[in-house]
Amino acid sequence: MFESFVKIYEYFIFFYATSLILSYVILAIFSFIAINRYKSYNTDIDDEEILNSPLAPGISVIAPAFNEERTIIINVKSLLTLNYPLFEVIIVNDGSKDKTLDLLIEEFDLVEAPFAYVEKIKTQPYRRTFKSRNPKYEILTIVDKENGGTKADAFNAGLNASVFPYYLNTDVDCILARNTLSKMIKPILSSKETVIAVGATLRMSNNCEIEEGIITRVRPPKALIPRFQELEYIRSYLLGKMGWEFINAVPNVSGGLGMFNKDIAIQAGGYGANSHAEDMDMLTRMAAHMMNNRLEYKIAYIPLSCCWTEGPPNIQILGRQRTRWASGLFQMFNDHKRILFNPKYKKLGLITFPYIFIFEFLAPIIEAFGILFSIFLLLYGYVNWNFAPLILLYAYTFAIMISSIVIIWDQMTFKYYNTTREVLTLFLTAFIEPILYHPLITFFSLKGYFSYITSQELAWGTMTRKGFDSEDDQNEKSDNKKDGDGNSGSNSGGEKPSIFERLRNRKSSNNDLEPLKT
């Protein structure tokens, strides 16, 4: 009886692993086609036409903030430097308990202002709106509200305050490329179908050179944990999301960077107020709304890196992040269980949801059971030593191969890293990721599932930020403070203009990553 169970288990693992590997191969092929198709129609001329057109649709940039005093000013300044003819920046202060709001008021000369805040989507109570007395910051709006416990509630408040037909959701710890808005609006303008959402690639800002909120040099992170996440993001976006984009079955658009059709988002009910997986929850709501009303739609993805975010610097903070994500995934399947395997929802119900459920949601459970069962087999002498090492070597080699292909593909296509050493660093990371990083993700996923089942509260905004100032920047600030009045940086040749002044005087460029001359 027991030997029969072992045999069934072996067959199950074989077919499960084979299906997963086959899905990766198919997604890689789809991704290759989608990226080449994108490169064929994406031109700098189109960007210039959008930037110079009086008909460019307005975009609301919405960024929730909760206890972000370390990075809030530099990140808001970064958002204000985006290169697009018509946009607004809405920062939603979600009941911060630190000096986030005070710093914003002081830096941007904010005052309370009358504002037609219409609650199209119910949120935790709205308090007030701030606008700047400085005309330079006229596009900036600060919405102050009571804490909603989730980022989703803050996004809903931003939607209520927004005025333009499209909105870009992002985080205040993200640095966006200056041409993000023009790049992400392009699929909407060029498609014959109704594009409900557009996503783009994210990377880690750890170890990048950043000057006053502007990325001037891209580097892979030095620290191991964010470097693992950099590799994970490249693989997920370039191979996964672009592959799904080819068949119009994208499962989610990142909460760190995504552009959405505002009217459809509101008609779909906005973000689930209690959702900890607001990115997938929002897209699922919008797609379901379109299918419930028998409307055709498209979800687009572009392979460009438009956003850099600060990755968890250590295991403790990584654990908080991934536990919350896993709990949110469990919550999402519970909230939208009617979609799973439901032919009414077409590709969403029969392809996207089943894939995520089987190969992402169930994967940590299957892996954990497999480890425990393998230990049991080892103790009682049931391990087939002729095949077990080969299976492990096969899985390990395939994981390295997929990561290596994505790294080469990324570098040949976009060349974000300047040196061979930086690329080799990621290659070496791919060799140790399955051994060190993947088990951690499995553990934190199981912890997240347990947290959701036991109804443990998971609050957002708990990641400790290091900020974006380099050591030299911090020393310079310290010296300036000692000298008083901030004049120690001036010389006989006059004070060096800030990066924002240089950006305003600089001709618009589509290469955001070209370092500015200092």
C-alpha cells in the first residue's frame, strides 16, 4: 500500500515539474515574440509626437505614503520631473504617524485648500487637501486621510481626487524614468481595443547612482537579498509578463508601476479596500467587469525598465514583504474564487487563474510536502538513489538556464548594465538563488498562508527605508548644516545648478539613463 502511494507521488511530481518546465518554455517563446514586436513599433519619433501634442491625454500619478519620512521629499521631487505635457501628482498621506506630512508641508510650501473631493469609491475618512503656494508645484496635490490599513484604501482615495482619464499607480519609494508616462500611454493610444491597463518592468534601486531622485547610473545591487530580487524581477517581467502579454492574459500589473483606465477602474469598484494584493485584485476586478458586460479589452505590457524600487536589504524585511504578498494571494483567490475554472471568464478563468493557482499558489505547499516526504523516504530507505540525484540536478540546471537566458536577453536588448562584471554578478547570483533564496520564499509564502487562515493582521508600510542618499551626499549635507545657511557648497564660480534646473534646460531625451554631466 505504502509503495503504491510512493509510486503515485513520484508520477505526480514528474507531471507537475514537467508541466511547469513546459510552461516556462512556452512563455519564453511568447516573450521573445512580444519583445521583438514591441521593438518593431516603438520609436523615438512617436515619443516626440506625444510630448508635443496638445491632444495627449492627461494622467494622474497616484502614490500612497505611510510613514515615509526618510524618502518622501526626494521621491516626490522625482515624480515632479516626469516628462509629459499634461499630468498631476497626487500623494495620499494614509494617516502617517511620523513627520511625512510635516516635511511635505515645509518643503513644498503647502497650505490647506478647498477641493472638490468626491467619494466615488468609499474609503476611510478623508481629512483635507493641500496645495502649494509656489506655482512651480501647481501640479502637486496632497490628500490627507485616516489610515486604512492597506495600500488599496489609499489608492482609492487618490482615485477619488484625480481629474484625468488615466492614472499611474506607484509607490513613494520608487524612482521613475522621466519618459515613463509617454512610454506607458503609447500602447493605449496605438491599440484598436480598449486597453484597461499597462505595465512595465521594475528593478532594484539599491546600489544605483541617484541624484536628487533621478537615476543617473544603473547597477545591480551589491547586497545579496536585493540582488536575488533584481534577478527575480527581470525573470518575472521579461519572461513571464511579456509572455502573458502575447496572448492577452497578463495576471497582474505591479502596484509599484501600472497605468489604468480610471473610468473602468471606478466602474469595477476600485481597489478592494482590505486587499493586500491590490495589484492583482484591481486587474482582476477590471477584467471581470469587462467580461461581465461583454466588452473586449486588452492588458498591455512593455519590456522597458521604467521604475526602480528599494528592495528589502535583509531577510527580516524580506520576510515581512513576502508574508504580506502571500497572504494577499490567498485573499485574492478567496475573494475571486468564482473565476477559477469558470468558462464565463474565458482566458482569465481557464488559463491565467488556473496557472497561478497551480504553479504559484500551490507550489510552496507542494514543495514543503515534498521536502518532508523526502526526509521520510530517506529515513526509511525508500529513496531511489539511481534517479534522485539526476532529478535534482535536472531541476537545478533548468533553473540556472532560465535565469541565464533572461540575463543575456536583457543585456543584449536593453544594455542597462555598463560593465561585464555587473552582468557576471547576476550570472553568479543565478547559481546560488535556487539554494539560498528560493527556500526562503517558500517559507515566507507558507507563513503568509498561515497568517491569512488565522486572520492575523498584516499592515502595509512596515519596510524600513535606507533612503537614496549616498554616503558622500550625507557627508555633504552634514558639512552644509555645520557651516550654516547651506552656502558652503558655493564657490567663486557660483552655485552649481540643481539637477532639476538642468533637466528643465536640457532637451528632452528618450535615454533617461544617460548620466547628467556634473
